[in-house]
Amino acid sequence: LRRIPSENSYILITGGLGFIGSHTTLELLKANYNVIVIDNLSNSFEVVFDRINLLAQKFHKQNGSQMPSMRLHAHDYRDTKTLIPLLEEYRLPSRWRAAKSKIAGVIHFAAYKAVEESISHPLKYYSNNVGGLIDFATNLGEFGIKTFIFSSSATVYGTLANSGLPLKEELCVHKEEITVDHNGQTKIVQPGCQGITNPYGRTKWICESILADLAASDPEWTVVALRYFNPVGCDSSGLLGEDPRQTPTNLLPIVVKVMTGQYAELQMFGSDWETTDGTAVRDFIHVTDLARGHIAALRTANEGNLSENFRTFNLGTGSGSSVLEVVNTMESVIDRPIPRKAAERRAGDVGSCVAVADRSRDELKWKTEKSLKDACQDICTFLDVSGLSS
Ligand code: WQD
């Protein structure tokens, strides 16, 4: 199958105005892809589209390169009345062995992602995250659009995250695999995952399984499932920070609420974990590094360099930071204390969850370049630019 070269290809990105989506849309434009953003604006704002455009224009002007095209399709990716005409626009005249569409790949972010909400509203999560994926992939397949980058999550490792086992992709596989362990012993890994603790995480695992079966059924499909660890920070311009109007559940946005005086203090959930300082450890990856991981996955897929036509990759730094280390890092950036107190553990939490990122490094030729401190500094730039810093 002839693949359209990556330069000047069109990439369809769902949820492209969200936190991770917007950073990925920007990096796609910087990498000379034309971008079609599908976003129903249910959890994002159209102004983000203009900011991405501004940043990409500025980048290409500075580099003397041509700004690719970008367009916003402000509809739900599940609405076939608007999706089908859109895909029709990019259909290529059917010639023998030619690609059927100008769209060289899809990055699928659009999904619900709140763990707590998935526990109280599981059907909403299965309908959108799983049902939506099935219909979307069906529609794409009919247009010959079969390079698919899926937004997955380290949540699929479930209780394995707490086992002390190195979190490698082969811990959670969709078909039997033979792997060699660090002692050179071969071992057969059975399909499955262990102890996913919430419906949100289960939707991600089920979607991976669906895509693995799809890829096994049709070699024309190339699917990459990217398992994110803990995305933090924002673009260094400060224009794409996490929207402060939402009620955050993740650590860094809550630290921001404390820094800006909206919350009195940070509650550190658990101070008796078996970690260096007793607070929980996570793999905090800068969202720009995470976005660039998608470009690397797309490039590897488009060049036909994936070892299998369904492949999972961890997107993490490979090293952990504790909650206390995050607070200390942010305090070193703002040069003032952040009120915090030790609190009870949060239900469903694990003590440590850190990626083994070797497969991404070796097969995607990608690794993280930004630090936790960079993320804290970029968040402060966002607060200054937004007029939120106190
Ligand atoms: C990080 C650490 C908390 C808030 C979640 C989802 C996961 C994925 C990434 C989608 C934990 C501690 C937090 C606070 C705290 N999302 N914390 N005080 O739980 O690792 O992962 O986001 O894929 O699905 O579960 O991230 O940022 O919520 O917590 O002490 O006020 O910070 O206990 O140890 P988590 P988080």
C-alpha cells in the first residue's frame, strides 16, 4: 500500500483542542502536517484553536518554513451526518494501489477521562469511549483511513503498578507473547491485564483490545496505542495551559489552585507509602514531550517501521518523582512556600507508578527532554500570561 509521505499529509485529530490534544495539534503543525481538528467543544474552548494557529504561524515564520493548513470541524466525532461529508472531502480518486484518502493518519483523543465520574456513570463512559471508537474506526475503514494512533493510559497497568514489577508494555498484552526477561529466560506472557480499578481504565483496555483484533483482521490497519503516565506542564509560551475554570482532580492543577490562593492548602494523599519520603511517586511527563511522542509514533507508522501492525508504547520519562518532590520543585520556581498538609490516602491510588520507556526509545526513536522543573516553570508562565499569578 503506497503511503502518502509525511510532509504535507493531512492528519485528523479528535479532541484536538483539549489539554493533550492542543499540544499535539501544535506539534503536528510544527512537523509540517496539515491538521483537521475534530472537537465538539464539550470540554475545550474555540479560542484554543486560534492560539495554536498563532503559535504555529510564529514558529514557521521564525524558521522561514511554510505554515501547513489547519481547520476546525466543531462537531462530535460520533456524528456521522457531519463526519462522513468531511471524510468525503479528502477522498482520493480511486486508482489501483493508491491510498484512498489524503488523510494519512488519525490521532484519537476524544473520550471521557474522569476516573471518579466513570465510577458513578459507567454507561456514559462505555458508550462514548468504547461505542464511539467502534463506530469511528468503522467509518474510517470505509474511507481507507487505517493508520490510527490511540490515546491510552498507564491506568491499564492497574494493580501491577503497585507490584514493584517494572511497568513494561508486555505486562499487559492482547495476545500471547514470548518475551525474554533480564536473566535471559524466555517466558510466555498470557493476554490480559490485572486489577484495573475503575471503568475509565477498563474502557482504555477494552479499546486497546478492539484495535488489536481489528489490526489482526486486516493488515492494512496500523494501530499504535500510547499509554500515558502523568502529563504535566504546558507549552513554554504559556498560551496552552490547563483551563483553570474546571475543578481539577490531578496534582499539578490543584497545586496551581493553592498557588493562586483559590485553595487554602494542598492535601498530600498519603504520607506512609513505601517510597523515599512516604508520599506517592508518579512518572510526570511534560505534555510537550508527550505530544512529540505522538509525532514519533505517526512517523514510525507512516514509514512502515513498526514491528507489528498493533503496538503499545509507554509514554513516560522512566523516572519517578514524589508528591513532596513536586511541591518542593514548584516552591523552588516561585521562591515561596506552598501550604500543604499530609492527609489520608485517596481511594484507588497506588504508591508508585513509573514507566519503563525503553520500547518507545528504541522503536519510536523518542524520549523525553523536559524536566519536572521545566513543567513548573511553564505553568508559571501560563499563570503570568493569563493574569492568574497572585
Ligand atoms: C498524582 C499523585 C495522588 C491530588 C490520574 C488518573 C489516570 C491518568 C492520570 C488519565 C497521586 C497525589 C493528587 C492532590 C495529592 N488520567 N495527589 N493531592 O491518580 O496518578 O492518575 O491522572 O488517563 O487515569 O488516575 O494522577 O494527578 O490525580 O495524582 O496528593 O490534591 O498526586 O494521590 O499520588 P494519578 P493525580
